[in-house]
Amino acid sequence: MRAYAVFINEQALATAPRSGMQREAVVKFIRSLADTPNTTGDFTENDDTGRVVQVKVIGRCAITFWADHAASEVKVTHIKSADR
């Protein structure tokens, strides 16, 4: 399988950790999605369109994403505090 392109929502970037080990862990996970687009999260949710999305908790962050297999892309839609 070829690597997928990973796209991150601009608003998700605004809420991502700005520096430190937490940011490094989040970036490492997001980069890994290119090679493993079928990654399952710690749990799933339905987005506002009804699509099932994966949510992976990395440290104190919850990263919401879904794989668009038809386009060979992974979309990261949210990066939020896992406490909320």
C-alpha cells in the first residue's frame, strides 16, 4: 500500500500543543497515519455528517481523524484536550 496524504484542519492546528514532548507525540502520531491509514482510535464518534470517525488519545490530546480510502487521504479534523 502506498502512503496516504494526511490533511489537518486549520482549526485543529490552532488547538494543538505548540511545543514540547506533547506536540512531538501528536505530530509523530499524525505522521504515522500516512503509512497506517487503517489505524483505529481508542473510540469512535459520529461527526456532524454522520460519518464514523476515529478518536485517538495521545497524552492529554484527543485527535479525531478518518481515512478517505477513495482519495488515499487521512483527514485530521480535531485536536482537542482529552479532558473535554
